[in-house]
Amino acid sequence: LATNPKIQAVRYPGRSDHPHHNIHASQMPEGGGSMLAFSIKGGRDAAFGMLNRLGLVDISNNLGDAKSLITHPATTTHRTLTEDERAAIGLDDSWLRLSVGLEDPADIAEDVEQALAGR
């Protein structure tokens, strides 16, 4: 995902570039969790377009299920924050949060890739 040209940034504590990677590695030495966030180049319109093209992953504001779910934090979980408060925590309209479920990882990756590609 991080190498896709339509992605601006990826936040996942299992990545070495995450600011809390060392804590994550010490607490989860066998592997990582199933939650990640990523920013789409093109802002809100591009993020919503990508969301609308997903076929396998469902859009939801309630994450943490056996099914893969995705949300747009700026308009759901963080909607009560002002634009300045969201900016202070690095959250703009381009960010999405993905909760990976029990589906085959290759199927989830394929769904995200096709949605990013505009198919």
C-alpha cells in the first residue's frame, strides 16, 4: 500500500517509520495488529471515490469486526473536532482507517488496489 503512487502516507505501528514502532515491537514481537490508516492523494474527493469503489471491504464508522471495515475519520469518529484540532493531530480529509478482518489478505489487498486504481 505504501508504494502505491496514489497513497500519500501510511500509519501502522508495525512499520519502522511509525513514531511508536519500538513500543509496538516490544509489545507484539510476533507480529502486528489489524488496524492501519492511510492518506490518499487528492483529499476528500479522492478518499470518497476510493471508498465508493470498494467491493469486498464495507464502509462503516464502527471498526473491529470479523469483516474488513473502513472509515473516513474526519466525517465519523473525529467529526466533532474542529478543522484546526484535526490538523493539530495530522488528520485531514484524505485519511482513511482500515480494520482488516478475516478475509484472505490477498483479496483485501486486491480490493483496495482496484479501488485506488479507479476501477
